[in-house]
Amino acid sequence: MRLLVVEDEPEMALALQAALRRHDMITDHADGIVTAMEMILTGSYDAIILDRGLPDGDGLSLIPQIRRHKSGMPVIVLTARGRLAERVAGLDGGADDYLAKPFAFEELLARLRAVMRRPDHVSPMSVRLGRMTLDLDHREARVEGMRFDLPRRELLVLEALMRRAGRMVPREILMESVFGMSDEVQSNTLDSHISRLRRKLAEADAGVTINGVRGVGYMLMEQT
């Protein structure tokens, strides 16, 4: 899941992004309405976490703009404005959910899962190819039932490839699936992750192989 965090308090934004990344989510950050809208128009996000008290206006004013361009994108408002009238205004203003600060991070995760389970966003909970199964809900890979442990980045690469098995996945899509905009990434970083993942899949006899076209992308296929 790739999320855009729209929050003007640096400490809150950093803490929230760090917590989300620990759950294998890719995060980008915008500190105002204008910057957020530019990123939404040019990026690809699964959901938005939106503060209301932004330097260039009420974050709720961003929601109609989002709906005009990307109508189905879930928006969770996360704000200190937690009175009943303010929560009602947020939901009536188009937010998919509204969570008042202070909040428990576990509750935010549950609300993210809930909005992503809605009909427009439902996806298979597991994907199987060869002898490998990837549980997308619990973020676990298994080979013939045996747990296949991977570092976070390699697991994200595997997920991006498994979701598009049999199709060429452009490098740009893989980069977006694995790295946030603030991550310092060298030109060969993705290739290094692919190389290590390819070796581990072969050692585990997973029944899949990663084929690549130099400079274009990679494809996960079942071994014949």
C-alpha cells in the first residue's frame, strides 16, 4: 500500500511515516494543500491520510479536488478537531473516515484496512504462483506451506511482481511500489534487490523465476 500523508507538523509526519513503514507501507509526505494536490495528480496512491489544520487552509477543502480527479481514492482525516460537529462536517465533506488526535496507531491501521476492503478497493487476499503463496493480508510468503522470510524491501518487490504475475512490470512501477519519494535510491538499488530475491527463490525451489529486460522491467513467471 502506498500512502500520502498530508500533515504540517514535522514531528507528527515523521512519526506517522515511520510507524506506517514498519507495516510495509510506502509513504510520501506533503505539508500543505497545494503540494498535496500536485503529488496526487502526478503520483499513484492507495489512500490519503489528511490533516485539517494546514498552513494554506482547511484540509477538507482538498477532498472535492481529489474527488474530481481520483474519485475512488480513500481519504482518512486525522486531526485534532475531534468535536462531534467537526467529525460530522468531515464525513459530510467527503472523507471516508475521520479519526481525532490523540489516537492509537492500531486503530488507524484498522481503519485503513476497513476502507481498503470496500467494494471499489477489494483485491484478492492471497496470490499463488508455482509453489509459492503470498498472503497479502498478513504479508507472509510461503513455499508449499513453509514460511519464506524476506527483508521488507524484497517482500515489497515480490508482492509487486506477484500481483502482476506473467506481465512485464516496468521499473517505474516497481520503484513506486518499493520506495518513497524521500528515500535515497541509487540507480542499481532495485536491481540488487531483484538479484537477491531471484537467488532466494531458486534456493527455496519456489517454482517461479524472475525474467528481466534491461532498462525496461521485470516479470515473474512460473517455471516449466
